[in-house]
Amino acid sequence: MQVRQGWSGEIRPSVWAKFDVELDEEDLRRILMAHPRYDAGVAVSLPVAYKLLELEAERLVTLKLAHRYGYDAEAAAETITKLGRERGGLLTQIYPSAEDAASAAVSVAVSAAVSTEGAAV
């Protein structure tokens, strides 16, 4: 799988710039391995893998725009923060903490109890 993100725009009157960022499975592996709860045995669904690569590509494009082409630094920081939160949410889905797993188990148990109680009424 490959994800490509790019940008093209006028950087000065009549001067255009264009660049692309292309990421693949090796980049996905790098992203996953950087997580503190990385587990090579955990399967990552295709939509989640694609979204992780897409977020990383967008982050890299935003960084280049800010550093090379004078894109508003504050807007870039906001975008990168938003992308980081999305990435963190996806990684938490893949590698939940013990607290996240316990919370999910409680939610399932409560839902089951409510369903059973509703069926008995």
C-alpha cells in the first residue's frame, strides 16, 4: 500500500512549487514501532493502516509548507496538533492501555446487563 500527499502552489508571482510525499508499509512499520506498546503480533486493519499513513503524509506536507514556503506557523502548529490527536486515537485503538481495555470491558458488561435486564421486563 502506498499513500501519496502533495502540494502545488504559487510561492511568488509567477513562481510555482510542487512536491509530493509518498509513504508505504515500511513507514507504517516505523510509526507502529515508535509506539511504547508496540506488538508485532497485533493485526492492523487496512482502513486504520491507510489513515495512519495519510495523517503522517499530511503532517510532513504541513511541516514542509511551514519551513520551506512560509506557511503560517500558527496554522501549521494547529494542524499538526490536530493530526497528532487523530494519530494518537488510532494508535490507542490498536494498542489500548490496561485502563482502556478495562474500561471497554466494563462498558461491554454494562451493555450486556442492560440488554438482559430489558429482555426480562
